[in-house]
Amino acid sequence: LRRPGRSLPDIVPFPAGQADLKLLRPRRRSTARGAGGHLRMGGFYNEKTECGLVGAGFMGKAHSIGYSDMPKYFWPAPAVPVLKTICDIVPEIAADAKERFGFEKCCTDWRDIVNDPEIDVVSICTPNNVHAEIAIAALNAGKHVLCEKPIASTLEDAKAMAEAAKKAAQKGIIAMNAYQYRRVPAIDLAKKFIDEGSIGKILNVRCTYLQSWSADPASPLSWRFQKDIAGAGTLGDIASHVIDIAQYLAGDIEAVTGMMQTYITERPVQEGGTDLLGTVKLGADAKRKAVDVDDEDSFLVKFKNGAVGSIEATRNAWGRNNFITVELHGTLGSLYFNYERLNELQVCLAGDPDDRRGFKTIYTGPAHFHGEVTWNIPGMNIGYGELKSIESYEFIKAVVEGRQPSTSFAEGYRVERVCDAVKRSAETGRWVTVND
Ligand code: SOE
């Protein structure tokens, strides 16, 4: 699977019967790795791509599901992911993940994946501080990379990754950041409303990302609460998602002014294992350690195009579970999205008669982004798993077509520059310009 530049036939809507399949051109065999690279299915050759995955925790599970479910929705798949090797530094977790997620092999050193000539694509699902080393090594070894967010734990690493990705792109290598929420069908629809001018010039963008899983002080101190590993707390972990959505919908953020707070200043230490994201509470007898990252961030933003707005994020909001909200006000209307109502977009158009004007709800389904192949009955709805399959599809499609995806490393670095400006503003209490 090293043949950039091939464009794909249209995806056959689910369910794809044999009649549909007969209409498809059989795929040519790739010469990249000899005869081993194909599965014969229903009389047609479907390319396959061998996947390595580093980091077998929550995100390792999400990427595994994304890869293995993707062809069930997107058929014919651009290439069928084969779960080749999963890596975790804890041998028991690696061995367990191999069985659970269906990988052929497991290992404890990511270099075994990066140096394996059989592996085409690498998912990086590790803590943030090792993203750069693994991603750059993988890109240099000619692997296509899908890296979890935030892109890195420092601005320097993020820059180095964006530069490595730019260099690798010249050889047709793809590097993608996992900012999956911009691929929510309702967000895609919001983008359409904006691009076609239906809500006019954007005046204001208000975003929140509120979660509750770390609100309990007995929730363990995992790597997400340690600056040397995570880089930042809530800012990199979740505010980054809404920064990405805000910039995707409204363009570059030019300047910020904000605050960062830490409310729970120490937590019981989690000794090893995968991050359980607050589902386990530790007792008063557990060893405790100081938290050196932010719990909550609130900042105002100015966009280059003159729009203004605000972003708030916390993982300590009881009752708010994955409360990603995006509200845009334009000269001709408004849009509102809330992840807790994932399959809905609210729209208010100024042009409606005075006595009928107000938010109406559009339920996303078969008529929306990839809706014809996820579930083709209105109201069936999608969830987090389907979003990861959509992400996997966009990644593998980009690899097969040899073009960078919309959430490239350059975009990840763009988000990181905004995070850096928020940190500088929180230190100085001033408006800070986002560095180019
Ligand atoms: C924890 O806050 C977390 O797993 C984030 O790291 C993810 O990016 C978010 O999508 C879900 O919550």
C-alpha cells in the first residue's frame, strides 16, 4: 500500500449486495509487497493495509475498533485494515490487548512496529510526551501515521512533527492527527451552512468542552495530571478539540486572553496500568502527589477574520459528561451543536418570518456526512465508535489516495500554537498573539 494518487470509486451505500459489488472494478494487485497484500472477497481483490498500534489503553481500544469496523461501513474499503501488531510497555497489557482487539502479534517496544517492513500504518495512542519520537521515527521509516491529540506535549515537539510530516509528504507519506470531532456529521453540516453563506458573516463563536470524570478528588493521578508527560491538563486534553473545531469552522484564531485554574492540587497516585479516566477511586491510604497541570481553562478569542468568541474547558464539571458545545452567531443566523445530542444540529435563520423564527433541530442521518454507509435508516444514530470508524476511513482513504487529510500535523501544530498562547496569556494576564 504505497501507491499514492489513486482515486477511489464511490462507496456503495449499506447494505451492499452482490449485485452492487459486480458493478465495481476489480482492484489491481499492488506491487508494493509482492503477492501478500490482498484478500480475495466475493471474486474481487480488496487491498489490505497492515496496522501497528502503539499504546493499548482507552485510545488503543478506540483505534482498534475504528480499524476493524471501518470496512463494515465503508465497502469497498479503500484498503482493509489488518491488525498486525499492538505495543504496550506493560507486557501483560500488550498480551491482553492482542487477544481482546484481535491483533496478530504484540510487543513492548514501539521500534518493533516502526522497523517492521510489513507494517504500512501506525496509530500512536500513547501519552503525549512520546508522540514526537514515535511519529518522527515512523514517518522517517516510511509509515503513514495517525497520532492521537494533542499532537505533542511541547510546542517544540509539535513543530518538529509538523516539519517531519511536511518532508514525508513529499514521498506520499500521510500524517494525521485524531481530531475526530470535526468529523461529526452535525459539525460537517454546520460547516456547509457556513461555507454556503447561509448564516452570513460569523460574528461570535462560543465553545465549551466540559467533562466530569476528574471532578472527584479521589480520582487517581494518572499521566494526564503530570506536566512532564501530558504537557498540559485540560487544555491539551480537551480544550484542544474545541480549538480545532472553532478554527475549522471560523478560521484562524489570532489572539487570546485567558485564565487557567487548578482546583484539586493533589491526587492519589495510580501505580501503573492503563488510565481509567476516573472510573476508579483510590482510598485515603493511597500515596498522593501534587497535580501540576490545569483543571479548568477559560479564554476569549479573536479570529483573524474579525469574529470573536470564548472557549471554556474543564474535566471537573459534575453533570457535564462530554459536553462539547459550539454556538455560532452570524449576520444571517445561528448554529448550535452539543455532543450530548450528537446526532442533532440546531439552526436559526434570520430570513424566517418573525413569527416562525427560532432554532429548529435537524437530525443527522443518511443524508449527512457518511450517513448513507453508517446506518441508512433515519434515527438509528451514530456514537463514538462510528466516529472512530469514520476517522479510520478518512485516514486510510488519504493513504490510498496519497493526499494529506484535513486534520494533518500542520493542523495539530496550529491547535498547539493556540494552546501555547493561552498558557502565555494565563501567566501574564494579557492578550497574547498566536505565533505563526
Ligand atoms: C479524556 O478527557 C478524553 O479521553 C480525551 O483525552 C479525549 O480526547 C476525549 O475525546 C474524550 O475524553
